[in-house]
Amino acid sequence: MKSDFSNNFEIKIVYDDICAQPGFLMGFGFSALIYNNLSKTHLLFDTGGKGDILIHNINKFNVKVSEIKKVIISHNHYDHAGGLKEIYQINHDIKIYVPLRDIKSFIKAYPEAQVQGISEMIEVDKNLFSSGQFGSRFLTEQSLFLKTEKNDLIIISGCAHPGLEAFILKGQTISNKIKAVIGGFHGFRDFSFLEGIEFVGACHCTQKIREIKQRFSEQFKDICVGDSYLF
């Protein structure tokens, strides 16, 4: 399924555990393949739990792993970073962006890659920003902000362990026109933060997904592996 909004970013769902389009595979975890039309670059946000499933789904979109230039890991849990090993085996020159807290383990695991630890908000590609790391000394996480030329903001979340509202508030410092939130919402329950958002794509670890779907029935989108969205 493809939904057309604009043409700055194409977001392809390549890993999730709720549903899949024919020919695609499900697995526990989350990953989104992003094509940034502003920089003509493929990026990967998270890598799901298993590399073979991830690569199958990327190839199903007629994209080669060697085309992916940058990987952003939301947090160091296997269902978000587990598939990175197979990506790295194919493409050693990849740039990997991780929360600063986790940088040592990623440098050790991927010595030939360019690993960058993220602490504060930073632009990792044209109009594409890391939120910076949020959380505690036990678990830190980053989300991704995509800003269109129309000043719309798309937030992509891994699990939102520190609270989805924290990432939404941070995103509003870039643009108050949040158009979409896609990914895992974990235990998020302050639904007032979703008011006015046109595209609510809760999936993966979202504990209150039924309540969100009921409350935001017009804005809610079922996110399946094999879906593609243009913004």
C-alpha cells in the first residue's frame, strides 16, 4: 500500500510484527527504510531482530543493501539492532548513528563502520534529524524527525521507551506542524499529544494500540511490512 502526501521522503516499512503485505516477511522488531529525495540517499532506521528477514524485505522493495548509506539505531535492543550485523557484512562502509551511551559496544562490533554517538539533536541527512538521546543511564533512545519543504514534520519512533510525548515535544522545536508519527509507542497513554496529527501509525510494541485506533479512527493507519508512504 502506498499513500501519497508529498515527495520529499519515501518511508518503506521493512520490519514489523503485526502484519505484512504478500511476499513480505514479519518478525519481532521494527525497521523503516527511508529514501530522502532531497539528498538522493537511502537510510535505514532500526534493523529489526533478524538480518535475513530484514534483507529479504529490503530486496522485495528492489533496493540493494549496498545502496543504504546510513543506519540510525533508536536503542540497543535486539529487536531494533539485531539485523545490523547482516547489513554490516554486506556494507562495511556504512555510517551508523547510535545513542552516545551505546557507542563503545557498536564501535567494537562494527570496527570498519563510521559509528557516531548522538547526544543532542543533530541533522544526520538533509532535513532529517536525530532527536538526540533521551532516557536514563540504563536505557537511552533516539527518534527520527523528517522535515519536508512544506515544514511538515514526520516522527519515526523505535519504541519510545522515554515517552512518545518527549519526542513529540522535541519535534515541535523544529516544526509545530507534526503531520505523522510512525513506529512503536510502547506504554504511551497521554493521547492528547496525538490531537491534530493527520497520520497516526502506531505499530510494533504499542501497548495501547486498540485504544489509539478507536480514539483516532480517521487518523489511524495500519502499519504493515511492505507498506510505503510518501511525505
